[in-house]
Amino acid sequence: MAINSIWQKHGIRQAGFWTVAIGDSNQDLYYLLEWESLAEREAKWNAFQADPEWIAKRAETERDGAIVASISNLILQPTGFSSVR
């Protein structure tokens, strides 16, 4: 089961995934998730993190060591002139 399938199972909506075409590192992965509120984010993200299927898949991919060097988490808010609301 892909990450997107597990997210869908928990009602997590992704807006897109990106890698760096021009920049410092082509090893970086960026993605945006859509939330109606911080309360929704907390409830759904916590359920996803506790999902036994996710825990097993993550352990499987990391059995030879971590595959993610670092994680940054940002909460973005659209500006008044943004086309995305």
C-alpha cells in the first residue's frame, strides 16, 4: 500500500508532491497536505501515525537504516491575494 493509499484511508488530502529540478539538492521531497483546521490535522495525522499498517511499512523500508535524513514541518496560510484558499 502506497503512502497515498494510507493517507486516503485516514481522510488526508494531498495537494501535490515535488522534487527539486534546479537547486541545492535533488534528494529533497516536498509535499503539501490540505487541512480544514488545525484540529482536523491533529486528529487525522495522529491516527495515521498510529496506524499499524503504516508502522509496519515504515519499519520495512527502514530495516537497513533510516531513509529520511531530516523532516521539516510548516503550517502555511494563504495570503489575501493567493489564488489558493
